[in-house]
Amino acid sequence: MFNKDRWKEILEVLTSNWFRTILTAFGVFWGIFILIILLSAGKGLENGIMQDFGDIATNTMFMWSRTTTKTYKGLPKGRSFLFKTDDVQAIRDKVPNLRFISPRNQLGGFNGANNVVRGLKTGAYNVYGDYPEIIKQDPMTITSGRFLNYNDINEKRKIAIIGEGVKDGLYNRGEEVVGSYIKIQGVNFMVVGTYKKKSNDGDGEEGQKEIFVPFTSFSQAFNRGNDVGWMAITANDGTSITSIKDKIMSVVKENRKVHPDDQRAVGHFDLYEQFQRVQSLFGALRFIAYFVGILVLLSGVIGVSNIMLIVVKERTKEIGIRRALGEDPWSIKLQILMESIFLTIISGMAGITLGAMVIYAINSLLDMNGPVDMFANPSVSLSVVIGALAILIVSGLLAGFIPAQSAIKVRPIDALRTE
Amino acid sequence: MIEIKDLHKSYKMGNNKLHVLKGLNFSIAEGELVAIMGSSGSGKSTLLNILGMLDELDEGSYTLDGVPIKNLNETKAAQYRNKFLGFVFQSFNLINYKSAMENVALPLYYQKVPRKEREEKALKYLGQVGLKEWADHLPNELSGGQKQRVAIARAMAAEPKVLLADEPTGALDSKTSYEVMDLIQKINDNGNTILVVTHEEDIAHMCKRIVHLKDGVIVEDKMVEQVRAEQYV
């Protein structure tokens, strides 16, 4: 297959009619180009939307308590209740495949009153009592100092990690932050670190205005006892949180003496489900891109097949001569197939190359003009390119198959008769 | 070398069956130079096609150099053609985009002879037909006689057992025809078996034996005094 003479012949045949070869190649070129562009545009949209999800661990649910709507074990309906710290242990014991369970408490909130003071400056910020794992569920970058650790939890240290937004509000420019004190609802906390979050769905500003303190210190300082405001629960990779959330909620309900069928007592938000919904949208987009791209490619391939048939027809006599001289019919078949595959791959490569250049141009335009809503970094992965190549080889084979078959059907005696 | 017994061949033309060859019997020994003569429609081309394994016989038997030729698939037929037979056609049938040397080397290529050896041999045979200095020319740069000589070189390149020539001089003027016949005679002098299909008396008489076909049967099979083509060149 890799001998010089065969390649020489392929080139001779394909270059003998340049104009026709280029026109034929254009069909395949255009098909693969459209495929690449569609896929990368879809990817760009996906990247744009995914950026809004940020780095958040998507296999996560949030769970909070509401009021009961059913009487149970002598307790009335309409009863408010709170999760307790032992619920966390209960979930951990009874539900497998959980990666993180972070109980959380919170002060302040949207449009809350000023609750943090430093010297003459005050501000209204969200203050969270948290465990160290929260940084893995809701990722943030520590810009100075450190984040929470278990010594802080165990010793109930009164320390705080503040957002860059808090720093801007409470400190002057250039002031040393780490080691200073802020007063949260009258209790002094030492700042040990600052963080920055990636923008998260338009709340970019809000996300930087949070303060994290150890869960245990929070409970003690603000009289929460064993109460847990809400929980962020992440499942192991490979287990969707959606599939085990019912189990988690029933454990909590049992622990808190809530009727097992009381659907409204425990509120939750399943991030994974939302994420899946968006994912399936992109799945559909990808499907459309492949569908349209491959159809366009197919018409190109049919063009190649067509031309190869004409080439075979034109070369009927030559094929006849070669067979009279004793060429193996398989060798002739291989020749036609290789011509077809070669033409398809070369034109396909050109399409991929141009597609890549267009993507590169769009990317550098995006870089120059700053980010655009819902569109970022359009690209195709290497696996897509390899997939496209595989499609090309298969389609080259398909395109050559019928012509090659008709080439070996030519009986040398008939071929030699054509004058 | 060639042994034919009771050979029948007919073609279907719509509903009619055209019986072209009606029971031929003859044999050709090694080193013979045989002319097959006959008017058009006498079946001489059909006979040549069957001898050349380009067509299949209906009935009878055909043995070439002791090998029975029957029920060949295309791959096998191609191998046998390559090994046993050399073809020379009326319309030369050179491959247009290949140079004279490449054309001559083609049968060797199908025998998977390495490139270097192939080219050496091709040049040798081109030399024998007196066209060594034309090796790099394309067929359309050659005259008719030259093309036919290239075709003969090509037919000889694979060192076949039998050379089959179908009207080798049909497209040439008489002077060039004699040149080609001279070449064929010289190849025969070296001991090669050659079959020439022709309808020209003078060409036929340059062979050693004439088989006359008429309406699908052999009407005459005679040895003749060979006229050397040399004297006309």
C-alpha cells in the first residue's frame, strides 16, 4: 500500500485534471469545515454558560428546614424546626457515597442591616459559619493568608476569612488585612485570610462580600447551640446527588420527627438537576451540529463518489489494458479506493485547518474585545478532530467503494473494445 | 504449447444466439509463428480473446504449456495472463500518462519486480526494439510504428510463453508494418511462440504457418514459406 509507484499514480490521476479535483475536494472541504465551525460554536456557547456556573461543585444539593405540614408522633403541623449538628452525623452514617456534608449557619443576607464594624467603617455582609470543606463545594481563591482548618473548628477560634469586597469596604488601600480585627455583631474576630470568587451568575459583586468563620465559633458567638441553618451536600463522582437526595431527606425527617410523607417540611435545591438540564441542552446542540455537519459532509462525499465513477469510466480502457497485462483486480480496486480516500482526507484536512484558523481568529477577536455574554473560547477538542478524521476515512472508503466495484466489474475484453 | 480441442463459443445477442466458434481443433508447438486469417466475423478475434484468457470458452478444452485453462477467477486469470502471455493490440493500448519505459515496465510491476530491476529490464527491451533513447517520452510523442514497438517491448518484458498480436499492423502504413513484422520475426527467431491475427495476405505470409478461419471453422491450416520482412525495410 505504501509503495512509491502507487502514490505516484494516485498523484498523476488526481493532478491530471486540477480543476475537477479541486471542485470535488471542495464538497468535502466545506462539509468538514461546517462541522468544525458548528461544533466549536456550540462549545463556545457551552463554555459561556458553564462559566456562569463557575467552579462550583455541581454534584451538590442544598437543603434547609421549613415548617411541617403533617402531624406526626404527637407533634402538631405548622411546627418550625431546625436541623441539628447530630443530623449531619446521621446522614454520614446512613447514606453512602457522600463526599462532603457541610452544615452552615448564616448571618445577614440580602439587604440586611449593617452587621460588621471596623473602626469607623461599617458594612452589611453575609457571615457564614462553615466547615473547611466548603471551599471545595463553593470554590474560592485565597488571595492572602489562609482558609479555615479543623484546628479552628475544634478550638472554636474566633477568626474570619473575608472577601475582597469586604476588604474594599472596611479597609483603606494598602492596609494590612491579615492579623487585624473586625467586629461581627459585637464580637471580635481576627482576619486570617482573604479570598476571591470567580464570577458566579451575575452575583460577582455579592460573592466577594462574604465572611467565613468556623462553624463552632459561629454557633457559640451567636448563640446557635446545635442548630444548623442549612446544608450543602456533595456526592461522590459517579453517584448523582439527585439519585440519593430522597434518602438523605428521609434520614433528616426521621431524626427531626417529621412525617416521612411530609414533602414540604424540608426544602432543597438540586444543583445537579439544573446542571443536567443545561447539559442536555448542549447535548442537543451537539447533536444538531453533528447532524447538519455530517449531512453537508455526506453531500461532499457523494460528489467524490460521483467523480470517481466518472474517473473509472474515463479510465475503462486503461483498466482493461492493465488487466490484460496481468494486474490483480484487487490491486485496481485498492487503487481506486486509495485515490478516493486520499482526496477525501486531503480536502478534509484543509477544511479542518481552515476551521481551526477561523476559530483562532474568533478567539483572538474575543480576547481583544473583552468577554461576551454567554459565549467564550469556542473550540473543538482533539478527540473531535480525530473523530472527524475517522469520519473522513470512512466516507472516503464509502465514496470509493462503488466506483472501485464498478472498476473491477469491467471485463478487460469489453474495456479494450471501447475505442 | 497451445492445445485446443473442440472449442465452441457463442454470444447471446438479445434472443438470438450467435455461434461464433464451431468446434476448433488445433495445436501450436513452441517456436511457431502462426498467422490466423479470416474476414471480419470469421471469429478470429474471439479465438484470440479466448487464447488470451480475456474471454471464456463455452465448450471444449484449452491447454497452455500443459496447464488447463478453465474456470479461472479474475485474480487467477490475471496471474496467468501476466505469466504466460504478452499482448500486442491494433490500437497499441499504451497508457497515455506513462512514459515508454514505464509502459514497458508495467507487467514487471505486476510481478512485483523491484523498481531498479524493472527499469533495467524495461530499458533492455526498449533497446531491443531500437527505442532506448525514447524511454522518457510519452506515447503521444511517438509515431505509430514507435508506439507499436513500445507495445511489443512491453509484451516481451514479462518473458511470456506466447505472444498474441491482434492486427499488430492494422493501424500502420505498409512500410512501418514491415518494420514491425521484421521485429516480430526476429523475436520468433529467438525461439518465442507468436500468434498473429491479421486479414492482410502479405503480413500472413511473413509467418511460418497460416490458419484460415471462416464462419467459425478452420478451413485451411498450412505451412508456408516465410517471407522475410527485412528485404522491404
